[in-house]
Amino acid sequence: MKQDKVKYDFKAFGQAIKEARKAKGISRNQLTDRLNIAPRYIASIENSGQHPSLQIFYELVTFLDVSVDQFFFPNEETEKSTGRRQLDSLLADGGGVTR
């Protein structure tokens, strides 16, 4: 007897990756060059919710500073949201303001 398994929908994750990338001022091509993957792969993750490999998942969340708790534990209060962590990162870097 085959068990019905719930397949995780990665669309919210893809959207968070896209927002984090844009918040850091990184183009899709810059990100794909850094991760050594095809731009089409990132576009599919960001726009269609394609399931990334575990390695790419890890590289994306660590490089873009995205908290995964909000995706795996959506009903629990997380210490800091991805947006908050990105804001903290920008503030720590001076907000990208040059003088």
C-alpha cells in the first residue's frame, strides 16, 4: 500500500529568495555566477517554486541570509523573520549609503 505524501510547495521559498536577492542588490546573473548554476534554474526556483537541490537550497539561504524556519514551521513564532534579518544586515552595513 502506497502512502500519500504531502509534497512541499516551494513557491513561498522562491519568492523569499527573489526578494532577498533584490534587497541585497544582486542580479539573477550575479547570483548564478556565484553559485555556478544556470540562470534558468534560479528563475524556476524564484518564479515557479521549483524544488532546489539540497546543496543549492543551503547555498541560497546562507548567501542571501534567508531564515527557513518560516517555511518549515509556519505556525510558530520565529526569532527573526527573513525580512527583519535582511534589514538588520543592511543597517549593519550602513544601508549601502556611501559618503
